[in-house]
Amino acid sequence: TTENCGICDHCVAQKKNHSFNYRSFQDVRKLLREAAGTAGLDIKNFIQSLPEEERDNVMELVRHLIQEEEVVMNDLGRLFFRTSPPA
């Protein structure tokens, strides 16, 4: 089909081709950190403000940062970075 199913070999390969490389990962992390500041970042509004084709990759990065405990999300959906930036 012309739609991305996300399951077949072709669609999975396409997703991998659009994944972040290390440099873009660092750039987006920096952008998120700056946007969050000390008040936190309303991640839902932030994601909605991005071009549609970038949203999945940014959400993938956010999930990774949460898993690595570099960021935390409060009950209101605001994203906060830990106090010190990674080395």
C-alpha cells in the first residue's frame, strides 16, 4: 500500500532511515533543554508545534530521555531536565 504500516520490512527500514543520528539527537536534546528552562516544557504543545514528519522522532527521543532518567515528566505533562547537563 501507499500508507506506512510500520510493520513490514519496508516500513521498518524506512523508520530506521529516518531515525536520529548522534548529532541530531544532541541538537534536539539541546533544543528541548532550552525550551524547558526552569519552568518545564509542556511536551504535548511542543510536539504539536513541530512539523508532522518530525513528531515521531522527537517523541522517540523524549521516551529515551525519560528511560535514561535524564528528564522527568510531572502529572501535568511538563518535562523537566535534571539539573546538570550530560557530559
